[in-house]
Amino acid sequence: MSNANGKVIKVSGPLIVAGGMADCKMFDVVRVSESRLIGEIIELRGDKASIQVYEETGGIGPGDEVYSTGMPLSVELGPGLIESIFDGIQRPLNTLRDKSGDRIGRGVEVRALDHTKVWHFFPTASVGQELIPGDEIGYVQENEIIRHSIMVPAGLKGTLTAIKEGDYTIDEVVAKIKTATGDRDLTMVQKCSVRKGRPYFEKLAPATPMVTGQRVIDTFFPITKGGVAAVPGPFGSGKTVVQHQLAKWADADIIVYVGCGERGNEMTDVLNEFPELIDPKTGKPLMKRTVLIANTSDMPVAAREASIYTGITIAEYFRDMGYNVAIMADSTSRWAEALREMSGRLEEMPGEEGYPAYLSSRLAEFYERAGIVKVLGSKQKVGSVTAIGAVSPPGGDLSEPVSQATLRIVKVFWGLSAALAYKRHFPAIDWIQSYSLYSDRLSEWYNDNIGADWNVLRQKAMSILQEEATLDEIVRLVGMDALGAKDRLTMETAKTVREDYLHQNAFHEVDTYASLEKQLRMLKLIISYYELGQDALTKGVDIEDLVEIPVREQIGRAKYVEEKDVEQKFDEIEKELRKEISDLIG
């Protein structure tokens, strides 16, 4: 970086206005003052540039010099991403702590990836091969689980003239390619702008569920691989626990977890838990397939806005290798608050509740980068990014702008209820309020892969819950005794669905995850009780006897049956259910 481009005219918190910046472009990264604070140009007027600074601006004043890098805000993509924890602008927090202690110092310049670490490069392309963007030239075994493809960067094609196997740092040349404009060296690292989505061949319609092991989600409100979901809910309703559960159990290959403006202790929980949690698919620690981005509420507000883009760009990079990636953004409300603060300092015309007029389009830009796509490269692999954003509406008011703008974009809405959380019902997803627009599209997949009765049982369980909501009004007014026998049975079955099926203990080693096969068997048991009970009532059985049958306790405890014992135990319970009801009929 040579001579200064301009000088500071005005400082307003994280926003700095500098003059003499006529040669700069929008979204160029700059360094401010001799402290070398990192910032990004977000507005240009004549030769004046408004810069959002990603660090504390105390001590900066008019006359301080501003240096432009001439480059947009970018991330480094290469071996070393997995198991790392970065801040909002991809500075590794471990390295920052080594350099400046527990509180991040200002103007600390560190590389995102370790450029001194040596990786073993295994070539997969051969000399003379014609390469196009996205083609794999080789790979690095990043850990026991992740095979990290080294790909031809976008915009580069030609003939491979040299490639070598061996131990190299990410900066060393591992291959040479002859292009129309001359020879180019290829290393194991790419730089990629965060504001623009990475290119792909074709976006596909999502058609496969992302199995989460959470019964309320998989059964009633499923999400697809490449889908988008929102988890709105008031304070204390369990948004973060839901996202942690999804990060732990969803059948994604890679997890990118973005803690955006969240409390520091929540990110600490993630950091302490993930290395200890054993991934059920691989038997290795969950951290071995996770990238964490931490921008806690005490970190500079401007970097919060960048953290979402940093996260989704890393997710797209792994998608381009053919992986299924899930990105958790916790929470997009804090990100929107950062947008609002910067917009206010820019003196832009405020929209609803002070949020900028472009709030909806910025949210849409983020969620639209999710999807299932045919990635670049001659092999036409398919990869996906599934985006799940938590929304924290003030006071749980879903009519506020961030919630409403999000609901217009996402296809899955897992509405968390404070009332359910206070009753200690977790996950506190409200089954009356929530919805998934993927359910119909996935019905064929469930029929083919799980069983033809999945959709029928699901519909029956949902209609029982809806009927309960209607009957609940009568019960509150005149009591349970006013209901007829069939309505009593509906209420009892709905209670079983709620307390034994939808309630799931995240801290119980068996109940924390339920396979689709186990979910199907549990639903079958509950609906069998309901249907056999209806039949028994028509044959004169007393409702009290039906409610009191001992097998109901076994149905309630079926969720604690280990996966390996599901078939045998569930067959026994079903046999017992039929026997006890036939004994009542006589």
C-alpha cells in the first residue's frame, strides 16, 4: 500500500467520511490512519467516501490519512478453514489472541489462513488435460473426514502443463496452466469477494429433505437440502438451542455457524460443546466438519454486517466441492440492527421502525445465495447450501419489519412460542403457527424412502392437534367432562402427540436424535391407539378405561428406545396395545 488516497473529514462512531477519494470504488477495503484500522467504502459522493470501519474508532480525527487497498472485502479460501473460528471479517481469533491478548487490539493485521502450515497435496488432474473453472486439480485431506478439493478458480481455463505431488504451504505453486493470455500458476488458496455469490452452472429445485432428527421439524415442518428457514422467537424461547441441535444432527456434510451479535457466553457454549460432541455419522468430534464465525455483541457493530457474507461465501466454497452445507445465522435481527445503525449514520431516509428502505432486498440477497446447484466443473457435481436464520423480534412481536421481510423470503417458518418455553416444552416450535412450503414437494420422497403411510400418519397427527386447539376453548369454559367420549379420546391422543412425540430432550443421549424410521414407528403407535380407541368406543368401551390402559405409559416412553432396538421394542408395544384394547372390548 503506497501513498494515502485521502484524509478523514468526519468521524461518527464506526462511520468515517474521507475526502480526496475520487480514485476509489464502492466496497473497496481501506486502512484508516497510522493505526491501520480496517474499513470498507459503503458510499461515494464526488470525491468523498463514507467508510464503515470494522474496529473501534476512538482516537481517530479529521486529517488522519486513509489508504485504499483497491480490493473489495474478500475471504481466503483454502485448506485450514475447517475447525477454525474467525471474527466477522475472517480474522482467526486464536491468532488474534496470541498477538493482542483476550481483547482484540486495533489495527492488528493477520492472515485468515495459516500460510506456514504444510499440507500434503494429492494431484487428481494430469498434464495435458483441458481444465475449466471449478475442475479439481487435486485435493488435501484436511482431517479424517474432510477431503478438501483444490479447484481451478472462476474465470480461468486452459491446459494443465505441470502438476506435482508433495508437501506444500497454501502459497506454493502446485500446478501450472496455459491459458489464452499466458501461463498461470495455481496455488491451494483462492481469494473471493464476499458481496457477490460464487458462480455455478444451474440452480435445481430442492427435492430431498435435510433430516435433522428433531421430530417436530422432520415430521411436520421439514426443510430440504438447499432450502431456507427462519426460526423467529422471543427472548428465552430456545432459538439458539434449536440451531445448536440442527448443527449437531442435521445430515449436512459441513456446518458454518455464524454467531452474529449474539451473547459471548452462547458462542463459548458452542466452542466448548462442539469439540466434545461426537458426530453420529463419523464417530469423530463435530468440530471436524464445522467452521465458526463469532461476532459477539461486544465486537464492533459494522463487522456484524460483514459476518453474514463471510459465512455464506465460505459455505458456497464447500458447496462448489459437491458438499451439502448448512449455514446457521444467529441472529439476522442483530445483523439488521447493524444495517440500521450504519444507515442512520449515513443519514439515509429511514424506512419502517428506522430500518433502511433496502432491508428486504439485503435479506433476500443473503437467503437467495442458498440453494441446490450444479456446480462449475466438467464433472457437473451437485452441492447445496441450506440457510437457517434465527430472528429475534423485540418482545416476540412477529409484525416487526425484520420478521415480516424474512417471512416473505423463506419457505419454512419454525415459530417459537414463549408460552411453550415457559411450560418447559422444547423445542418450543408452535405447531399451529409454523409451516413448511416444502411438505408437498417432499411427500413423494417420503413415500419412496420411508413408507407409503408417512404422509397419511402426518396428516392425521396434525388434524388431531388442530382439533385439540378447537376443543381447548370448550374445555376452558366448561371443563373436560362436558366433552363426548370421542372428543375426550382426541384430547388424550393430542396430549400424547404433544408431550411424548413433539417434546424432545436435547440433553438426553437417546432422545436428542430420532431417525425417520423411529419417527414413523412412534407416529404409528400413537395413531393406532387413536384408531383402535375410536373403534372400541363404538363397541361400548368406557372412555375412562381407554385412557387408563397401562400400555399408554410404554407408548410415552417409546422415544427413549435406542435406534438398534426400535423394530423389536415397537413390535412388542404394538402387540400389547392391540391385546389390551381387545381385552376391554371383551
